[in-house]
Amino acid sequence: MVDFFTLEKFKNYPLIKDVIVRPLKVNRDKRGILVETIKKTWTDIYGVNKPFSQNYFSITEPNVARDEHQWHIHPKKQIDRFVVVKGNLVLAMADARKDSPTFRELNLFKMGDSNKDNGRYLLLVPKSVLHCFLTIGKKEVIILNFPTQLYDPKEEGRLSFNKFKLKDGSYFSWDLVRERTG
């Protein structure tokens, strides 16, 4: 069974160790919305061990995975902080840290417009945690990232899905997500 993280069932969702979900406040009026996405006063996601280094955004076409058959991993330094600005995606994470109490745990986060104003959040991906995302729906997705390190090719690893077994002994596949999100 594929289960997605939502803020409504946050307390009962088994998060991977060190993952942080920070709800974002949507300020809405007749002109549109304003959402603060990162502040230095948010010490849970920003500070000495989680500095600001750069910001970038990406636009990904509908029903596209980044990547289709492999995980992304930042093995030693980089922590990612993702916010979906427009569209919908599922961000998958698997804990590859052998010393972690959640080793081999899988988390699936449904992020974006379908969550409405009360469901927008910043998602912190700890270093050495495998991650990737799939856009869902009929619109492109705009995602922001506030990584803790400047781009370094040595910190930009890939691992094939079939090289890492999950807690239940299976391998991750986007097919499971596509079945649930249609």
C-alpha cells in the first residue's frame, strides 16, 4: 500500500529521522497570495548546521520523474529544502543511513496546489537520504530549493532504484505512485 504524507495525518506518519516538515503560512487577499518560504528565524530549518548557500528553481513538465529509475543523494554535506510553488508532485525519500533508526524507511510526500492553502510546506531532505520526485497532474511544476551548499558535483550522487532495498525488501518504483495518483 502506498501512503502519502499530508499535514492532516502528520502526527501518525512515520517520518524518516531528521526530515523536517515546516508548514508555510499563505497570506491571501483579492490580489493573490504571499508565502514566506525561508527565514533565518526558522531555526528548525536554518542556522549554523543548516546555512543558506543558494536558491534555485526548476520547472518540470507534467508526469515527468526526476529521475525515472534512480535516486539522488548528497552523501556528505548538502541538505535540500524544497517548496512547490505551482503544480503538484510526489517527492520520494528513502533513508540510506545505516546507523539511522529509520534505515530503509520510505516516505512519500504529496506537495503542491492540491494541498490548498493550509497544506503548503517546506520539506527538508537530510544529507545521505535518497530522494527524487515525480510531477503529477496536467500542469508543469515549479519547485524551489534552498540547499545548504553551493553546487558541487562530488555531492551530486545517483543510485539506481534496483541497488537499494526498502524496509519491506522491495525496490522503489514510480509505478506504485502512478497507480495511486492516476
